[in-house]
Amino acid sequence: MSKLYFRYGAMNCGKSTNLLQVAHNYEERGMKIIIVKPKTDTKGGEKIVSRLGITREVDMLVSKEQDVYKLVESWNEQKGKVDCILVDEVQFFKEEQIDQFFNIAVKMDIPTICYGLRTDFLMNGFEGSRRLLLIAHSIEELKTICACGKKALVNGRKINGKFVFEGEQVAIDKEDNVEYESLCPKCYIKYKEIYLKNKEAACTK
């Protein structure tokens, strides 16, 4: 039986690069893969964009309303069964879609490897990631470091170069002056305290 994999990590840990490397490894051996991405992630449009500058067109751009199981089932019927499914930015998928990926791995016997964030910039879980942490056969952390040199665990959101700690859960990197930085817990708390102190000072003026 094939497995559902969840490979997570903070920003800049090389998730997309790892995905593209796995795709290359399969194809180098003459095997077929499908790369899937949620429509919610508008960065790069219909492409996977690695921070190393490597890009690749996705095979399926999936909305929140679509049934991933049926999409893959139709693909297999039309183009032949694939050997592996690679999913980028998996945190943006709905809970029921994660269950569909699970069924693809188990019922279709196709290894399904998902890459994404575990938590958002407020350290709250994404819907897709929460479900994966419960049902994935294999969970692996991809590691990176904070600017201070310690292991990064969380993601800080910046707007116009300054850390913020309020706002909608989804704001795409490099859009509307938004960017993200991977942080260790100590630096995250430090920047959050500075933000709250400045906000309180502004309110008392």
C-alpha cells in the first residue's frame, strides 16, 4: 500500500525545491508524476516557483470546490496511471480534500507527497495541515534557520518591511508588499512584543 506523506517546514526551508527534486528523480527513472497546486496560492500563477529560481508548470491547479480524487481518477483513465503525486502549498486545501489525497494513496496505491506550512504567521494551524498531521502515514520536518542562527520553527509576516501580528490568515508572499521570514521562537516573541508595544503607544497618543 502506498502512503500519504506530509513534509512541512517554515518559510525558506526548501519545500518547493525538494518537490522539484523528487519530480526529477521519478522522471529520470521513466516514471510518471502529477504536480498539484491549490488555486489559493496565486504566487507564480500556474507554476511552482522555487526560491532558487527554478520553476515548473503544474499539472493540476485545484480550487477548494473540486474533488481531487475524481480529478486524479479522470487523469489516470485518460493518460495512464501515474506513479507519484506531488502537492505544493498543501496547507491551503480543505480538510475533505486532504481525505481525498489519503484515499488516492490507499485506494489507488499512488504515493502522495504533500509539502506545506504547519502554521500561519500567528502560529495557528492551517486547515489542510491540521488534517495531515492527523492522518498522514509519514510526517517529516524540513529544517531551516532564523537570521539569528537558531532553528526556525515559525513564520513572521512583514508588510512594507515591518513585522505584523494581525490580519487575515492567507496573504500571498510577494503580493501587496507582503513577505515572510522564518523565525526561531525567541525572535518571534521579541518581534511580537515590539509590535504590541508600538501599537499600544500609538493608541495612547
